[in-house]
Amino acid sequence: MKTFRHPSVLVLVLAGIVLATAACATSGGLGAVPTTPPSAAPSIDAGPPDETPAPTASPSPTGSAGSPSPSTSAETMVIRAYYVLEGDPGVEGLVPTLRVVPKTTGVARAAMEALLDSDKVRDKYPQISTAIPSGTKLLDVSIKNGVATVDLSRDFESGGGSASAYFRLGQVVYTLTQFSTVRSVLFQVEGETVTTFGPEGIVLEGPQARRDFRDQLPTIFVDRPAFGAAAGNPVRVTGSADVFEATFRIAILDGSGKVLVDQQAMANCAAGCEPRGTFDLSLKYDVAKAQWGRLRVYYGSAKDGSPQDIRDYPVWLTPVG
């Protein structure tokens, strides 16, 4: 894993209560899992609906043979878990994935358990990894006044350097703050509030929010659609960027690699602003039949316009309905 610059991580001791009701909104919306359409709407409000008909069967987006993602039903719901998409500096960083889990009112616990159960995601997408050590167990999670208190086993702080430590903290923060009831996260290990984290002794003095992990994001971070999700047509693309003059490009490529659309996009703030500039836009594209394709984000070099920090997301494409 590449080394990044890291701000100090802060955490306060706050009492929590066990989450008993489902949170109702997610950051950027979930998109849709590319499988058989659910028989009932997910219990989590995914924001504007993704109107893409999900495939009933399809090849794996990695290009190898494989079964499609599990279908949702009245007994299941969709949450997201955040992992690390590997690559060079500017490309490597946190990435959202969709997970189908049993329906429950304890959505924070369900999201954390899905995050810790990373084998299926890593087997399906070899370019995705997790910085959370194997064997890490969720001991408790509770929410009060917008702060999620998460208690993890001792394994969570074992091994790795500072880059790994910041990524694993960021994975948890992004996964829990997908819910509108959670603004920041307090970390505990074996019931004790953490003051210094991991072998590198990262100081924790306050609850952590997404803005505390900007160095764990790629130059252009797409939060919707999730990695391997159904894109919709038009596809709604949301996220954040740290680019010169706030300008970058978004492209849609079909299964053969043909560029269907490639348009300029703009964040609401240029490189270096705090917090990072955000974007929310829609792209229409034209395909004859449903297929796996790619959503690509990049920016042009100030020197010669050549593509920089190219980051691809497999997405399920469908004709305009």
C-alpha cells in the first residue's frame, strides 16, 4: 500500500446506545445491485431510485466466469461497505461496494459485519483489498447524538504501518457514516476508548468524520454508483474531487471498451479546498443491450492534456428504458 500524508485523528469519549432502528438515508445513494430486481424496496432509503432493470444473469465484471450478485428480497436489504481500490498514488483509495444482507433494524451492525466479512468482495474483485486485519471481530456498535461508538477486537489495531492504520480507520468511518444518523465515529478496542492507535501510535483525541480521511481518497472519488453496481440510464454520478480548477472528465465505456460518452465535469471547489469539492451529475449513454461496462474518471494534464489518475469502476449498463 502506498504511503500518504495523514492528518491527526481525533476521538472523544461519548456514551452510545445500541442502534435499534434503521437509518433512512445514505451518502450519495446506494444505486442498485445488478441482479434480479428486488420483490420489495430496500429498507434503507437509497435516495433517487436507480431505474436500471437489474440483470437476471451476467458474466462477472472482472471478465471471468461467475454468478451474478445475490438477489434481494423482502427478507434482505442493501448496504455499502468501503474497501481499498489498489493503484498508484492518485488512484489508490477508498471505494464503495454494495452488499446484500439479511433485513434488520440494526443496520449499523449489519454494515460493520459486512465490512469485516471481506472475502467475497476480494475474491470477486482482485483489485480491491482491505486494510482491516483478518480475525477482527465486532464487539459492539451504538449511536448517540450523531456519533457511532464502535468496539472492535484487539486484532483491529495489530500489524501494518501508518498507511494501513489510516485506511482501516477510514473504511470504518465511511461505512458507518453512510447513514444519515451518523456524522462521526468513536473507536474502542476491547471496550476501552482508544487514545493511541496501532503500532505507529496514531493519536486519537476526538470523533472522526469523513473529512478526516481525505488523504485516503483518490484524486477523483466516485461514491455513486458503487463499484460493480447497476449504473442506470442516465447514470447519476456523485462524489468528490481534488483537481486543478475543479475540472475533470467522466466517461462511460461499453463491454468492448468503446467510449459511449466522455464529458467534462466540475466539482464545486478546486484543488486544496477544505472540505474537498463535491459533484453530482447525470450522463446519458446508448447501448443496444444490457452489458457490463466501465465508468471512468480522470483529469487532463495541465502540461499536455494527457489523462491523469484514471480510475475505472465496473458498472452494469442498460439501454434507455
